[in-house]
Amino acid sequence: MLSEVLRTVRLSGSLQFCVVSSSAWQTDDKPSLAKQGGRTANVVPFHIVAEGGCWIEIEGKRTVLGAGDVVAFPFGTGHVIGFGKGGPLVRPTDDLPPKPWRDIPVLRYGKDKVQLRLLCGYLTCDAINFGPLKSALPSLLHVRTSKADEWLRATVRQMVAEVDNPRSGGRSLLERLTEITFIEVLRHRIGEAVPGSVGWLAALADPQLGRCLALIHDEPQRAWSVPSLSAAAGVSRSVLTERFETVLATSPMRYVRDWRLYLASVALGTTSKSLAAIAEEAGYGTEAAFNRAFSRTYGMPPHAWRQAARKSRG
């Protein structure tokens, strides 16, 4: 289901620059990295500690990062990242050379032996518009690759190698490696779900809910009902409804509606289908009913959403 959500739109990644440091410094809390993509909506900044260690502060909490750690900010939340104690206040995005860049810029702070190597970039992930996924994500995603699969550690090493020794096609490869890393971070978040946890990522790991959600995602236009979903999932209607309310804080039919409206938002932004056709696919008999439901969920009517999506894509 995570694959299905991410497949509905283009997940695009961009490694922007590399920071190497031998002296203390820290940034401010402005999420300026997100603006490097020319848009701020649905932009997920990230940092990968390729060598050494540093610290990060977000929402008043400081976390120490070690070599191989990956952190991402699903909502572009402002944060402070630093190395050592004290040091000047820097804004790496202001220190970047003018574009276009042939290779990934490397920003150097200090003249002694390198003690920190930090990869910084962002992803554009429109899948965050899917409400259940959005509500399940924290302001900070943090994975320590020392506890992750070897291939994720190898992916980080490959990213460092592409920065240190640029080759033809390197930037395109880095984009794909960035996307793969983000997906693996989400998968680790699902793997951390324990019995009794709540939210969409926890629901994917729940045997009963996971099966039911898979059915909805596989056949969104099917005329689902609570009886048909419970029968397909192999549980009673009362159990299914209770599990949805407990883990997802919603009902089965509201989830069906939310998934269809999300698919409608994707269709509005990526296709030239008429509003009437999209409304029908989303299960609404009239455009007026579709407009009301879409506006309640996304804060603007479908035609305005389509215009904004086209503008953001240039």
C-alpha cells in the first residue's frame, strides 16, 4: 500500500549540496532548504550524516546524529543543525554558488582535518497530501543505518562516492538514490510499529487492517460497503469498524472516501480529465457533490487545485 500511494505521483529527490566541516558552526531554524526546489508545499528536506557526527534541534528537542544517520522533515519543520559547541551562525543555502551546477557543491567550514561530512537535499512528495499518511508522520523521521539493512548503508556510501568522484549521469543517479533512501526510511517507520500503536503506518503492519486497506487501494472504484469489506478481510463488521476507529481514528467508509479523493487530487494535477469524469471515478454522482467533498478535504475547490498544481509544476 505504501508502494501504491507513492506510485500515484512522481516522487522526486534532489541532493543539493555536501557540507564538510572541521570547526564548530550551527544554522538557524528557517527551513530554507525546502525553498531550493522552487516550491515549499510537499517538500521534504533531509540530511544524511556520511561521516563523523553532529546534532539537530527540532521543536525544542536535541538529537545527536552519528555516521550513517538519515533524518527527514515531512512537513519542512524548521530546525537547527550544528557541529561542535558554539561557532558562527551559518546558512549553507546562502553560501551555495550560483546555478547551474555541474557537480554537487561542497561547502567547507574550517581549514583543519574534516570531522563531519553531511549530505543535504530535499524530496518533492505529493503523496503527503493523502490524509492518513500525513497524520501518521512525525515532524522528524530518523533512521540510524547502524541498525538498518546493509543495502541502506551501501546506498549512503554510494551517494558519498558519487559526490566525491563525480561521473557522467551522477546527478540522475543521486536523485534515484535519494528517493530509495526516503522510501526505506518510511519502511523502517512501519517496521517499528508495535502491537497497540496507532496511525496509518501502524495499520499497514496490522494483519486485519493491512488486508482491508490493500483491498481498498487495489480497487478504489469498487462499490465498497462495510459488509463487503469485512467479508473480504475475514472479520466481523463490528471488529473491522472497531479496528479502524482505534488504529486509524476513522471509519471504513470514510477511509474509502479519503483514498478516492486523494486519487482525484492526483488526477486533477497530472491529467486533463474533465471534472465530471474525475468526480465519477471518485464515486460522486454530481460535480456539485464532488466539489463540496473535495473542498472540505483539501481547502479549495477542484478547479483551483488543478490550477495550483499546474503552476507548481511549471
